[in-house]
Amino acid sequence: MKKELVCPLVAFTLVGFTATPTMACTGISSMAKDGAMVMARTIDWGGNEVENFYTVVPRGYRQQSFLPNGGTDGMAFTAKHGYVGLAMGEKEFVVEGVNEARLSAGLFYFPGYGEYVAYDAERKQHTMADLQLVSYILSSFATVDEAIEGIKKIDVVSVYPGASTAHWRIAETSGRQVVLEFIGGKPCFYENHVGVITNAPGFDWQLTNLNNYMNIGTGTVGNKFLGKQELRSIGAGSGYLGLPGDFTRPSRFVRAAFLLNTTGQQTDGWKTVLHLFHLLNNFDVPVACDTPVGEVPGDFPRATQWTVASDLTNGKIYYRTMYNQNIRLIDLAEIDFAKVKFIAAPLDSRKEQPVEKIVISD
């Protein structure tokens, strides 16, 4: 018997996924020396606190796409591959995940750029909502090439007319990853050799912009003379002098690209996970970044609502949240996707940071 997802399209917590609040996600990736491929990212939403879930989707689970007119009878798809996903706002809106074939997919905000095809009611059985595309990819494909060919055959539309577009990162254990953007309604795929994705502008522009920072390097710059005036490095790390430190999308792309590609390759998947978590500490967004002068920031810890690192090769998903910085693990190898029931559970069972007390004895 097929399992099925049928539910009404309720009001989305992200207020229509519009461009008003900050959504400043940063994605990085790295392959360990032993071949383990790890994808990591932040989810940043500064407008309000959002409900976040992990979902476990079994093989044979049937879903159906929402449509821009409020309908729930868009393209139907049944999970060929079980998967674990992290969802934002609604349990149907998986924005990051890994399937049992070890294919990874993630959605990133792409405001002001990209253009989906116009919705055609006559093609609704071939129409996929943008916020469900990750679920479709994870349900249906085992490789990047399979995903590329499958996406070319469908229409992707915004589930919320007038809302921002998105773009996507798709990756496999071989280390190959592509960025998907819709330009003039057509899917465009870019090979991602730098291992980084943020938001707007387009991925090809972000790569070109890296050329503006080719003078940046590691280490400490030696003393120089400007005329007769000696210039000395003020502290270690002066090789990074000029690396942008703000939270704009282009600056985060540049910062992530240099930090990722100059800090060394780790020996195995677990060490790579920890390394990428550490690098993503540099991209935690304070709530105040989204708050105009004179207004009070939202009453939640920070705009970086959660951070995830997925070891594709070993089938392990690690995450932490703004409430609880302890790392939690979901091991795909322990899930029987032929028998498990559909699960959607909050990322935090309790919204508080556990503290380990150190007891000093005499």
C-alpha cells in the first residue's frame, strides 16, 4: 500500500518567502582525504522565528506538488529513494537533505534574480512547486546526471506568486556538485568547483567577482616600505587583509571561498564535518543585521536558525540550532526506508542550550 502526503496549503511561516526579511544562507563543501564528501550550510532567516523540522521519508511515499493557485493537485511523485530532510516553515518544504543513494540537494534564497516558467494550468501534472523541488530530487534520483535530466522535463514555479525565486545545490559522493538556476524559465546548471554557494547575484557572477580578491592569501605579510615609511603587519593573518567581513551575499561568497579553500583538507568525514561547522561559525548572522535603526530585534537568539553538515559517503546528517549548539546526528544506515513510517519532528525537543556543569571536588 502506498503511503501518501495529502494536506492543505496552510499559511507559510516565512510570510510568502518574500524578499523583505533576511535569508542569508551560506553553503560550503569539502572532500576528506579518505574520500568522504561533506556538504554543509546555514539557514538564516531574520524576519521571525520559523518552525524547523527533520523529516524521514520512506520508499513508496507519495507526494503531490502545491500549485500557485492554491491547489494541491500538481505533479505527483512517489519516493524511489528514501531520504532524510530538514524542512523550514512547513514539513513539506524540505530545504536540505540526503537520500539513501547518497544524493544531496539544498535550496537557497535567490532574491531579484532568476525567472521561473509561467504557470500553465494545462501542464499542472508536470508542474513542481519550487519549495518542494528538493523533495522531488531526493525522492527520484541517485546521481547528479539523473537529477539534471529529470529537472529538464518538468516546470518549476513559485508556490507563492510574487515571492522570490530560489536556486539549488545538488551533489553526489563523487564530489561533483552543480548549481541550478532558472533563467528565462529555463534550467541552467553550473559545475561548482569552488565548493561554495550563497544567494544573489547569479552563480556565474559570483565566480567572476572572486577575481577582485586574487591578492588575498594566507599567513602574515612581511614588512614593506612605503617610501621611507616602514609598514608592519598588525597581528597574524594579515594575508587575509581585505577579505570582506560583512553579511551581504557577495561578501559571504568571497569569504567562504577563501576560508574553505585555504584551510586544508581533513583526514576523514567526521573531522571534515567538525571543520565545516567551525568555518560556518564565521557566517552566523546576528538578528540585529535585519533590524532597521530604532527598531527592536526579534526575540530569538540569532538569524542563523540552524546549521547542518551532511557526510554523504557515510550517510550521516549532523545539525545544531540557534537554541542548542550541541551537534545532533541522524544516521541513514540505521533507517530501514522500506519499513519506516513518515516522520516530521521539530529540530529542537526543547528550545534551550544544555549546559554541562563541571563539579570541582576537594
